[in-house]
Amino acid sequence: MIKSSIQMTFAAAALCVLSSCYYAAPPVPGPPGGNEAAPVASRQPPAWNKISYWDDDGSPGAPWMLVDLGRQVATFFRGENRIGVAAISSGTEERQTPAGEYRILEKLADKYSTSYGHIEDSAGRVVNDDATPRSPVPPGCRYVPAPMPFWMRLTWGGVGMHQGFLPGYAASHGCIRMDRSVVQRFFNAAHVGMRIKVVR
């Protein structure tokens, strides 16, 4: 009896320790057309490949994009035909991505931010992951501008769409980060002057 109680105590303690390695992450938007979000409970980023896809069937019609900030997805259309979906991460509550109607003003396959980056030491270890060009740089360190591949500019104020890290929720400085698995497809199919509709 005593032995059994001790075993149960150890088992409960082990369960508490193991459960502390997990947290309830923000919900991940469901697939296109779905009404429910799938909760994620792990330290790993969500499996974006379950959301993002590209299936260009050559449909006719003018290309355009719909960016849904609430669902955190961008959809590429030709006319009314949906041919691609990308998971995104838009601006935080403090640095919101502005909703509205836009046109792509500029496309650059290889671009670096002029406003944000990180500071790393001589061994490449990041010592400040939210730096700007004006941030103080400690001796032996350097400022590295943030890469923004497949850049599609929406405003001359610095808002655009580009490849970036997706933590599963709105986390950017205002840009629309896109899933790396499909962003190049979106970039190649888009053109300067193309319509982008951003909704909340």
C-alpha cells in the first residue's frame, strides 16, 4: 500500500514537470473555407504546410490578392478562382498592418530592411533581436539588417509582403510575412500594379 502511494506520488510529480514544457499557443487559422481554428499546444511553430498551397490551373482572369488579417492568411486569385493560399504573420496590436485597397508598387526578389534587424557578436550569436540602425552596437558586434526576400511593396511608408518567420500569430512590425513554401509562387505570379485587398 505504501509502495503504491509512493509510486503514484512520483508519477504525479513527473507529469507536472513534463506538462510544464508545453503551453497553449494562439490558435492556428484553419484551412480556407473552414470556420474553426485548430489549437496548437507545443513550443514548435505550427505546421503551415497544412494551410499553404499553390495550385495554378491556368484559370483566366485578372490576378489579385486578398489578405485576411483576422485569419492570418493571404489568398491569390485569378478572377474569382482561388489558386494559392499562404499562411502569414501581420503586424502586432501596437504596429498594426493597415487594412485597405492597395496596388503593388515595387517587386524585389532580394531586399533587406532599412528599418529593422538584429545585432550579433563576432561568433554570430544574436544579442539584440529587435534592433534598428540607430540601436547602440556593443564593441565586437555588428548590426545586421533583416532579410525580406520576395518583397512586394504596398506603401511607400514601408509596408509590404515578403518571406518571413511565422510564429502562428500577428508578430511583425507591420509588414505581411509569408510562408516560405509558397511565397516565391505568389511573387512570380504577381506584377507591379496588381490589386491587393487587406481586410480585418
